[in-house]
Amino acid sequence: MGTRVLRTSLCDMLDIEYPILSAGMGPNTLGEQTGAPVDLVVAVSEAGGMGVLGGSGYSIEELRDAIREIKSRTDKPYGVDLLLPKNIAGIEEMAAMGAQELPLSQVIATLPEPYRAWIAQMRSDLDIPEVEIMVRTDTTTMRPQEAVAVCIEEKVPLFCAGLGNPGWMVEEAHANGIKVLAITGNTKNAKRMADSGIDLLVAQGHEAGGHTGRIGTMALIPPCIDAAYPIPVLAAGGIADGRGLAGALAMGCVGVWVGTRFLATTEGGASDTIKENIVKATDEDTIVSTMFTGKTLRAIKSSFHDAWAASGLEALPFPMQIMISSALFQGFMQANIADYIGGFAGQAVGTIHEIKPAGEVVDDMVAQAADILTKKLPDSVKAE
Ligand SMILES: Cc1cc2nc3c(=O)[nH]c(=O)nc-3n(C[C@H](O)[C@H](O)[C@H](O)COP(=O)(O)O)c2cc1C
């Protein structure tokens, strides 16, 4: 008995021991390192799950370097997650400015006056510095075709599309022995993605950290499994321990895709302040807003959300809104104003009470889920 009960078809497909994937997590805002860096990928893959690199904020060359570093540090399979948005508002204008990198202040200067005025007002009211960072027009998100080409050349074992339908690259991926995973927040897209030839689908519920949809995980999984059949489904959103893993498997998922829990690990890419915020937060402390990126995104509620709501401004389309949030966020980080920092995270914060090594998270999840699934009907299962 024991951990053998956790061996699903996902383990065979990806050649991993346990059906646990650490989610691809990109940078919190411009200038921050990725949430799912090489260290986290290696730790999760070495522990028997599969680590997935958050590749959305990297340049094309950094992506290639990160993939090669993973290969040099582990023989275990791993994944790479990129965002493949349909429309990238403002990027042509930025590219027309003629550089691969632009000072953020230069991009901000092109925004409508009410946004510029609000940023200036916030800086003055809170006495935060204007931190100059470089906006890249050459990230993987801005150059999806080239980024995908790197993943194919490097023959990454699993390619994950965090945003958008990866149908256009599936054939080439398969020809190179690469499996393809897509993520959905509703049943309509589950069907569309399954029909496009992918190998795996993540059904990510409203509870999730980062970009998120409107349907709760529990209500999303059954219709997604039906719509995607026979493409296997992984559950995401609110899963932070073995109870969540056991629940997802019992509902017919082949595994789990876990973000917030792995962000708050020793190897997770969040800053120390954000990791502490995750540990301190309760299940009621997150909020969904378009303030950070222009798309609905769940983060720990902070005074930044209140100030944005009070501004009366409409969010700009993705990714231009990121310029606005980054212009201030970097100042909050530098001045270390914890009240305004929050951090991208899901409702699973209510289950996370300590920062520990990612390998331990995998071990604990496995032990608890195996224990639950080998019992008859469990009584209420309480954390240690
Ligand atoms: C800090 C952070 C960054 C994220 N960035 C990405 C990303 O770049 N690509 C992506 O596919 N999903 C991203 N997500 C969503 C995760 O991949 C995952 O679906 C989600 O975290 C699962 O829900 P959970 O946080 O409740 O575990 C991000 C989530 C967080 C918390």
C-alpha cells in the first residue's frame, strides 16, 4: 500500500514518481525574479514530482540558460511554462521606440495623463522612490514563437502554456518528444484545448494565485474532465497539502498543479517579505483585481488595492497595466512598505503556516495523501 496508490497515468506519461507538478510561476512584477526559478524546479523534480520553470519574464537567452542549468543539475524530467497571450497591447509601440530594453519612465511617459498623475501622487503621498527599471521588449511573453523554438530545440520534457491555446505548436513538440500541457479556467476552453491535440489539461479554479477565472476548483473539475476526455486533467487552485491531492485524485484528476504552496518554500522565487505575507495571511486575505496586469489576478490584499480602487482609474489592457503597477511596486519593495506589497498568492494561504524546503512539501503531501487514500472513509483530517 502506501505511496503506490498515488501512481497515476500521469506518472507513467511524464516518468515521475508522484503526480505533483509545481506550477509555472512568472515574476511578481517587472524587475522581480521569477516565482518558479531553477532551484525550485530542481528541488521538486528531485523529490519525485515535476518542477516547472516559470519562464514568462525571461529573455530568450535567459530561458535557454535556465533550461540548460536545470539539465546540468538534475537528470529528472522537468517542465517549462510560458505565457502565450493572443494580443500583446502596446508592444508594437514599445518596439517602435527602437530598443530591446526601455527605461520604465520612458514607457510611463507615453501613458494617458490621469495614470501618470496618479503614479506621481502616490510617490509623493507615500514618499517612495522612483525606481528606474528596464522594460524588456524581448521577453518570452513578447516573443512567443522564439521562446517556443528554444523549448523545442532544448527538447524540454513538458511544455506548459500558462495563457493561450498552444495548439499551434503541438505537432512540432510531439515530433520532438515533448508533451504539451494547457491551462483552463472554464469548461468551454477545456474542450477547445483538448481538441487542439494537447497531452494534459490543468483545470485551475478561482481559488488560485495569479491570473484566475471565475469558477471554483470543486465545481470546475468534473465538467472539465468530461469536456476534455480522454485528455487527462490535473487540478489547480487551493491545493496546498495531501488532503487537496487526495481530493483531486478522488475526483478523477491524474495529478495536481500547485503554485502558492511551492512559492512559499525555501527555493520558491518570491521575496522574503512576500513569503512572510503568505505565511501570515488567512483564507480571507486574498483578492482578485485587474490592478497588477490588466487581467483578473489573485494576490494578497494590500493597501495598494485600496489606493487603486480609490483612484477610480480603469485598468489598461495586459501587459500595459503591468507598467503602472511596476512603477509603484518597485518603490514599495525598495522602501519595504509591507502594507503595500501583498504578493501574488491564492486562497491556499490559509493552509500554509511555514516556509519549508520544496522537497519536504512534496514528501508531506505524498505521505498525507497516501494515508488518506489507503484508509476507508476518513474522519475529519486535521493538519499536524
Ligand atoms: C506568483 C505567481 C505567479 C504565477 N505566474 C504564472 C505564470 O507565469 N504562468 C502560469 O501559467 N501561471 C502562473 N501562475 C498560476 C500558477 O501556475 C497556478 O495555476 C496557480 O498558482 C495554482 O493555484 P494555487 O496558487 O492555489 O496553487 C502564477 C501564480 C502565482 C502565485
